[in-house]
Amino acid sequence: MRSSVPARVGTWFVAFVVGAVYGLAGTIAHAYELGWFPLGLVLGIVGCAALLVAVRMLTLDRWAALATGLGMMTTTLVFSGRGPGGSVVVPETGLGSVWTLALPIIVAIVVGWPDRFGPREEN
């Protein structure tokens, strides 16, 4: 059974907002290191990937997962530039580059993963 159009659009909006919150948290925390280990980067990537997979599996809708990923990437893009006071949240370091490139790759993998939830065809 397919959802109504307003329900699907509402789901996409909520998914975008939740993705934006996760993307903001990962963008802020990605630079945290515990000794030599980039703990913030690892937790940000794992958290965002887990959210994307959960949205994709729970909604059975790749568009909802795409909306979540677009929210994540939008906040990363917005906060990667120089702010009005001259501050930069994502500096041009190795961790910043990995964070900036990892998000679109994870989104592409989760959104592009083939559906395996429907009934299988018997030959």
C-alpha cells in the first residue's frame, strides 16, 4: 500500500531535518581526536551511516534516505565556509577532507543500494 502524497512529502521533510541535525553534529564533532584516534570523525561517519540505513529500511523509500542525506550534506556545506566572524568549523585538514568526502559517498551507497524487501520472483 502506497502512502498519500502529503504523507510522503511530510516524511521527506522530517527526514531532511533529522539529517540536517545529524550532519550538523558530525560537522561540529568530526575534528575531535582522542590521542591519535579521530574519534569524532569515526562517530560522525558511523552515526550518519546508521541513520541513513535506518531511514531506508524503516520507510522502504530511497527518496526518504536521499532527503536525509541531502540534509546532512547541506549542513556540512553551510558550515564549511567562512562564517561572518571569520571562523571556520571545517578547516582544510585531513579530517575535514575525509568528513566532506565521506558523507556523499555514504549517501550514494545507501540510496543506490538495490531493494531486497519485496517478494521474490520464482522461476
